[in-house]
Amino acid sequence: MHLVELAHRAGHLQRLIVFGSYVTAKPEPNDVDVILVMKDSFHLEECPTESRGLFDHPVAQARYGASIFWIRPAMLIEETVEEFILYWQIKRGGDKRGIVDVTI
């Protein structure tokens, strides 16, 4: 997957989580939802040009058809990375959605 390759090239990738309709039984998911967990040492201004679009939500949506969210653990104030990911696993109605933690 091109997104995984670009995220890896950015350096400092700790985890890549895929969720939403892409990890369901839908025969034609409408988009890809991704959370990039970057190491605290990641700085966007040092990111290779070809990977920067991943870290700009509207650009990623237009260019890759993906809703990409990204964090560094230090950005979280009152929750852990695990709690942050579990929050995104809950649908608006309270049911859980599937998530896939991609091993890099």
C-alpha cells in the first residue's frame, strides 16, 4: 500500500492503524481511515516532501482518498496512545468498529 510506504519514508513511524469501512466486509469500502502514531522525535518540517501530504488532512483526502489522522505520544495530555486508538474504535452509535494495527 502506497500510504504505508510514504508513512515509513517519513521516518519515526511507531504504529499505523487502519479502521473504518476498509476493515469491514463491505465489498467496496468508500475510503481508508488511518491513524499514524509517530515517535516524539518526529518533526513535520524534517519530513521528506513526498510524505508531507499524509500529515495534511484535506490534502491526504484529496490525493489518496484517505482520512489520515496523526499524533505523537507527547501530544496527548490526559490519555495514552492506546486510549486514543480505542476512542476511534467506537462508532457514533456506541458500537465498536474494526481496527487493524499494521506491523511495519
